[in-house]
Amino acid sequence: MCDYCVQHGAGKRWYLNARNLSKELAQSDLVRTFAEQYFSEIVPEGPDGFSDKISRVARPVLPDERKRVENRYRKYLHHQVVTTSEVIEILNLCNTQTEEHQRSVVRFPCICRYSALGKEKTLHCFGIAFTDIYTRRFPKYLGGRHEYLDPTEAIEIVTKMAEEESVVHAVSAVGVPYIGMLCNCDMNVCHPYLHRLRLGISEPFHKGHYVTTVDEKKCVGCGECEQACPFGAIQVDSRSGIARVNIELCYGCGVCSRICPEQALESEKELRSSDF
């Protein structure tokens, strides 16, 4: 388990601990401070003028930017990769936590896509548990278009996203350790991930608990996983013709295993003991 699981998991993964989805935490001063600022912010609409991930990462680092960004994320936002099956577990857990109000999952625009690409096709983020307390107060966030769903409806949408768009799922604590958001990320524009690459810090965007393994008997070396991996963690060995996974680069998102035509890739838990 990662450090967050040790600190906030109560023997489980931190994002499967029901207390971290509680109304008590959602209404704490820490969460309120972050959420009110986040959902009231006026964000410039894209496009941002950059053509790809490389050009966004290559921007100059400002004085004290690294320290300032890392300190803010450490206090307010912990963004960690999860698999599709884990997303379903989290949403099912929300279903047991929010009986007092229906359609408590809110689907709203992704701030990363909005600021980088523009407002179209941005409904990729989900506020979960009791985050709707804040989104209902700020209905015009990123132009509005909020959709209120129940967890079952959200599961159907997220599953379809995973199948059709190869998104990377991430769970977000918005005022640590309150689990307030589920993101379905495009790694070419994801702010926390780009901060990690550009500033050389791990705090905004953390690797998941899973890593990908290859069944060499099934792998035919087609290279589809190499093309699909958002983190550049897979290469087909030129000698053996078998896909190889660099565990140090793998974030455990499961995108490769979802697209493998031979079902030769699997996400294995507990293989990562550090470097989250």
C-alpha cells in the first residue's frame, strides 16, 4: 500500500475507506476552502496555443513555482491513478453513503480539457459523495452543463468512456483525505500530470497500486499496447517480438490491457511497493 493508504485507509486502500467519502469530511473547513475556490474560479477557455504534451511540459519554470505548487497540492489535492474496476468500487461505495439525497454524482466539465482545448467534449469529471453540496452552489462553473446522476448511471458512463476513449481514471482528494472527484484524464492536457513532468514533483499525480504484466504465451507483438500506453511504459522487444513493460514508467491505468486484442496484458496489484 502507498503512504496515503497507511495514513488514511484504516487497513484498506485510502479511496475505499468509507470515512473518506463522508459528509463530515465534505463539510470540513479544509474541503470548504478548496471547493469554494475551485468551483467559483473563472478559468480562461482554450485552446491554450500549445500543440502537444511536449510543448506544454517545455514551458519555463517560474521562480518558486515548484515549491508553491507542491505545497498547495500536498495540502488540498491528491490525484491517484485507479483502474476501471476500482472506479466501480468507489461509485458503489458512494451509493451506500448518499442515501439522504438522490442523483448525488455530478458530471461536469474537465478543467484541463476546458483550458487546453476549449469547452466542447469536456464532460469527463465527476463530483462524488457530497461534492454536489458545492457544485449546486456554483452551477455556472466552466460554463455549466452539469448533469446530476445516480452512481449506477455514472458507472455506465465511465465504463463506456474506458472502452471508447482510452481515458486514464484518477481519484482525487479535494481537501485531503476527502474523496470528492473522479477524473477521466487525457494525459496530453492533464494539469496534475503535466505539473509532475514539468516541475519534477510527484505530489500532484500519483501512480496507482497496479502494474501491467505480459503473458508471453499470448502476446503476438502487434504493438497496439505500445501505441496506446499514455506513459510510454511499453515497448515491443525487437528480438523476441514480445511486449515489455517498464514498471518504473507504468502508472497502472489499465489502458493497455483494455485494448489488447489477444488479452495478453493484465493489471496486477501489490507488485508496486514504492514510487507511488
